[in-house]
Amino acid sequence: SQKIEQNSEALNIQEGKTATLTCNYTNYSPAYLQWYRQDPGRGPVFLLLIRENEKEKRKERLKVTFDTTLKQSLFHITASQPADSATYLCALRTRMETGTASKLTFGTGTRLQVTL
Amino acid sequence: DGGITQSPKYLFRKEGQNVTLSCEQNLNHDAMYWYRQDPGQGLRLIYYSQIVNDFQKGDIAEGYSVSREKKESFPLTVTSAQKNPTAFYLCASLGAATSGYTFGSGTRLTVV
């Protein structure tokens, strides 16, 4: 069966350190992998998208890697700040078939807590 | 500002009642989606729509219904057939295929 796995345990790190979150998947052939941030009681906010033929994507303090051989994506936040504390979700979009819509499947998310 | 508006933010339903959750977007996006989120679980797809007057079932469509009469609007009805409707409901839209989803702020539905 298809599965997207993120570490369900919260990640606690100290301010200024680099946070690394993991997303593993099985039985998917994703065209795109996306990362979202979700704060309590709010909708997810899109952060980054990486294509299957890309190895790495950066945006400010964020970096995403995508290894289709390992079936894994890593999400890094450098110089982390308390304001980065949130739940981070990865999502996969599989290759579109003719006439079907684009739809994402989400992991359960990993909660990040950055402390002073 | 462009975005997605979901209403109400909180909704209480009695057993046996149907309720409708509103989702409106002014982003001119063609595709719209409804997800359900339960504690400790990922978002699960209920229904989606690529274009006006067309929609498809997602992974957990039983007990739900939708309509897409206008591009801007994609309301979700939670019917009495939905056995466990208490959850956080999220509406989203998608513009370009290579962009991310834009989500609303959600509706928390509770059965009383």
C-alpha cells in the first residue's frame, strides 16, 4: 500500500541550530514533493515544491532535498528561530493521468519546537 | 487580498442533521479541494473539483456531498450519513500545476 511517513515525535532544537525533518514514502512515483507549515488551528501554508528530477531546492533559510532512489525528502531550516515552531507536512503529487486532477497526499506531519 | 475564505470557523451539529461548510476563493483558480484532518492523522481528501460543474470523490467521500456551480465556490455538505463528522475541515485551491495549494483557515465541526 502507499504510505508517506513523517516522524510523529516532536523535534526539539535550540535556537540557531539547523532543524532537519524527514519524509519517507513507499509505493509512490511522485512527480512533485511539497512541504507545508501548519500552525495550531490554521490551514497549512505552502513553503517549497521540488520536482522528481531535482535534487535540492532552497528558499531563504529553507532547503529541501529529494532522493527518488531512497524515496526520501529532507527538509532543513537553518538558523532556526522560535517563530519556526509549527507542524511541518510533506505531500506528494503523483504523475497525472490524462483527464485526472492534480491531487496531493499528505503525511501526518512533524511538530518542530525551537527553544531559546 | 486574494485568498480562500471558509465559514463558519466553528460549527456544531446535532445528530441527524445535515450541515454545509462554505468555501469561497477569489484567486481565479480552477481546481478546488476539501480535506478532513483528525488529530494525529494526515489530511485526507474528501472531494475535489477541476472545473465548474464537475467534481470527483476523494478517498473518504462517503457521507459527504459537494457542488461546484461557480468557479469561486465549492461548498461541502456533511450529511447525517457521515458517522463520525467531528473533525477539522480544510478547503484548498490550486492554480498552476507546479505551485502549491492555497488553504483556507478551516472549519472545526463538532457533533453535539
